[in-house]
Amino acid sequence: MPQITLEYTANIEQAVNFSSLFSSMHQILSELGGVRIQNCKSRAICRDRYLIGDGAEQHAFVHVNVLLVAGRSQEWIQRVGSALLEALEDAFAASKQSLDLQITVNFSDMIREHYFKYPAGTLTPLEDLK
């Protein structure tokens, strides 16, 4: 944990190095958030069916959902969320110039008792999170 899902619209045509972006996001979660980096799992999904606002062709979005075991403080969420947003803005800088791009980050909580993982004992203890 965490599970990171990045969705983006198909009209974003710039080359994005997702491995590098995900590596940066994992570093942020590890260094600023106290998450074990080996627990970070990321994927990107291109959305070719979407509608934004009035449907104008230049509208685009990048949305990241970070699914975590519940228990982080609001301060933790603000610190890590701001850093993730900055990394996304840097990665999609060219698209910010050419499109009406919206970039968003959301954290979703998962109930620890409802999460099962192999190997057992590899979740970051909540008391270790800064």
C-alpha cells in the first residue's frame, strides 16, 4: 500500500516518462510520508472516452487517486498531496501550455481490517508515519 492510479485524457499528446514520474511519486510518499517505498504500486490509464465541461477539445485532465490504509492526519495529507501535485505539474508542463489542463490529487482511505496482503507484516505501521 499505497495503490496509485493515474488517469489522463487521450488528448494529452506529450511524451510522459511514467516510470520516472512514478519513481518521483514513490519518493515523495517515502520521504515526506513515511511510507515504505517497496509498498508503492502505480499504474497509468489513458481515458479515450470523457467529457469535460462544455466538451471543448482543448479540455484535458490528469487525476491521481492514492488509495491508502486509513489513519493519516490532515497535515500528512496536505504535505504529501501538495508535493504530489507539484510533481504532476512538472511532468505535464508541456500539456499545461497547450491544453486547458486540470490536474487533481485525491486520497482515499481503505479500512486496515479489510485489507489483506501477502507477505504478511509488510504494511507500514501507522505509528511510523510522520
